[in-house]
Amino acid sequence: MLAIVQSNGGWSQARAIVLDRDQHHCVACGESCSRGEADVHHLIPRSHGGSDEPSNLVTLCDGCHGAHHPNLQASLSRRFIERWALRLAKWLDTQQELPDGTLSLSEGLLLFGLTKFRESQLEVVLAALRGESVLMVSPTGSGKTLCFQLPTVLRPGTALVISPLKALMSDQVSSLQRKKIPSSFINGDLGPKEKLLRYQLLDQSALKFMYCAPERFDPEMVSGEEIGRISKVRPNFLVVDEAHCIDRWGGDFRPNYSRLGALKNIVGNPPVLAFTATAGIKTQRRILESLGIPDARIVVTGVDRANIALLRLPIEDEKNRVNLIKLLIQSAATGRAMVFVPTVKVGQRVQEGLSTLGLSVPFYHSKCGSAHEREVMLGQFTGRLSPSVPVVICTNAFGMGLDVSDVRVVIHWQHPASVEDYLQEFGRAGRDGRPSLAVLFTSDKRDIGLLEYMAKLTINGAKLGEQEKGALLNGKRSQIQDMHLLATQRTECFRHGIKSYFQAEKP
């Protein structure tokens, strides 16, 4: 027999003979093994003179094989340990909180090239698999995407993903394509033939994810035929990415965000999974009310960025501010620095002030050159394009969803229009976990006046009735006041105030 084995491929042939003989069943526990989980074990080890003949070999499952080799337990039986842990959790689940499909979590993670969950990801995934609606508030780069992609691939059907930016849709679909997960997007950049092919794939239930903007359902912007085709989808989940747009853009800049609650009804009332990097307690409630899911689970994580030191400086004089900015930029020599300004005029003054001190710093805003020039500046700051530019002055138009790991210093010329905006902007520092600094210049009166003026300009340009404009302006004033109070008060810890704004303290 040994001669036969050696002449027909050695060990691999012997293994095949043993697996066939034992019918892919573990001889120790009797469990049927899939082809990837069936191991062949030496009754007498090679180190003790045992041969590779089939008569000295038996089939064992990963778990039983690991029991024979304690020092190799994790290497041999990691998949079984994970599966047993989940089975034990299901057995102990007296409240029946673990959904069906839990045993597939480890396989799903491997599909995305992962082996473990980050903070709070598992809570959101399990809630989604139970059919719950969820709002997750977590920083950019913290893994929110997995929280809807994993439950989607573990459930039959297609997820309808609402995303505000074409670039975000394209990036996520490209990433899914590389993982061989069928997905697509629909937007106005596509030609008629390409759109038709994508709608046909959607009709055939061939896609796990379909991405589109909320305007895709607006009859003033999209043909009734197209709206009808995509509205026929009965998704397993309605996913709302960048959900803060519902509250801050829904009434003026992107009114279709405020109509997603109606869309939920049109597509059959699926569970809603909403995600944002920043939304305070009041904003969270408004988002859920607008989506028609007031009792949804709320998961907040990553508000307290312990590696970022927070510094408030009541410096009024502009020259003193510019001098300090120069020193702060120079202190970030091993990383990058960002200087946020409220308007183009202020940014130009800061740029000119730094220039007189010998620093040439680019200024990014929505009107600085062509779209290509702005993309080049973004690429140079992120290091994707050469020459690298490690410092930038910018308005809040700079890179929604920007995820650069080594920003060491973030400076605000004045506080932004909401605590949500401030968290998202200073939170671009220290994504690599290393010590970083967020500096906020404050002024008692000037900050509020400029921000309220800018809010009025935005609202007056919106296609709304006077009553709606008034309500929207009052809401923006309230957000400005909340941020101003937090920035200027000296009786409470700044960090504690930010944490309290986003997450109610547990009793």
C-alpha cells in the first residue's frame, strides 16, 4: 500500500484515500466535516516512527485534531473555536437577542478580509440581523461601512444605500467589486445604456448593494420611469450613509434628505440602518423622527478621542493668532496640519499673514480653481500625489469623509456652526492613535454674529416658505449657541461637555 501511495502523489494521495475511507466524518466525534475542515491525523506520530500509510491515519474534525495537539490548538481549530463560542452564546441567550445567521459571522468577516470586530460593530450587526433599525454615530474610519455590508451579505436580498456623494458611491462599489460582492450604483454621470444594464441587474436580484443619491427619487430631477424601476426594489435594508445630512442639509441644501422617511414606505418599510460621524443627542432624535424610526437603537462610539489634546484660546488679535499658527504648524513637522477658517475672506487673510512670516500654505475652498485643481490639492495633502503638501488652510468644504492618519494639529480660527461640525473637523487629527492637538480660537461676540449671518444667507437661498425658513433659522441659531457656550464657558471641562452633548450619561 505504501508503494501505491508514494507512486500516486505521496501525502496528498494518502490524505485523499483516508478522507474517502472515513466519508469525511470525524472518527472521534462523528461530526461531518466540510472539505476545508477535515484533518488527517497520525495515530502514531511521525516523530515516534509512524508512517504516512492510510492504515496509520484517521480523519478528525478541526476541533478534535486540536485536542490531540494542545500546543497547536489555535492553528488547527480556530474556526471550530469561533463556531463553538457562537453556539455557546446562542445557548446562553435567554433573552433571544442573537439572531439567526449568527453562526455565519466569522465566515462573513473573512469575506471582508477581517478576523475581528471593532468597538460596537458587533452590536450594530446583530441588531441589523434581528431586523432592528439602528442609528450609529461613530468617527470616520471607525468601520461603519462593515456594519451594513456584513448583515446585507448574510441576508437574502439587496440593500438600497443612500449616499450623498458620487465619489463615496464609486469608492465603496469598487471596493465591493474587488471582494467579488455584486454591487452597483446609479447616478447622473452614467450613459443610458449603462444605466439600463444596471437596472436589469437590479430587476434580476443579481446585486447585493445598490447605491444612489436621495435625488434619484425626485420627479423634478429624474424621469418617472427611472424612479419606478428603482422604487420596485424591496430591499433587505434601507441604508442611509452620512445621515447628519438629514438634519443639517435636509431643509435647505439637499431637501430630498428630509423625504427619506417617505421613501422607506415606498420600498416596503425595511429596517433602516443610518450612519454618521457626528450627531448630538438632539440631532439624533431629529434624524430618527425624519426617517420614521423614532424607537430605533442608537449606538454612539468614539466621541472621546483621548489621544487628542483640546485647547481653547481666547485670543482676539489676528496677528497674535497668525504667529501662534506658524508655531503650531512647525510643531507638526512629523505629520500634517489643518487650519479651518469660516469664510474665504478670513482664509485669504490667514494665508497672507503666514506668507509674511515666510510660510507658503495653500488655501482650499469650494471656489479655488477648477474641480481638477481642487482634486490635485486634496491628493497632495493626503500624499497620494507629489509633491506632498503637509499643511492646508481650508473651509469645511475640504474633503467630507477625509481619512488621513497622521494629522498632528487641527486649528480652528473660530468655532464652527455646531458641535457636530466641530467634532468631525477636529476629529481628523490623530487617526493613527498617536498624540495630537486641536486648538480652538474663541471670541465672545464676533463668532456668533458671523455664523448667524452665514446661516441667514444659506436659508434665504432655499426654496422654502417663510414659516419653514424661520423654523430652520431658529434651529441653526440654537446649534450655534450650543457650540458657542461650549467653546467659551470656563466652569466645565471642554472634553466632558463634548461627550455629554453626544451621549447621555448612564445613571
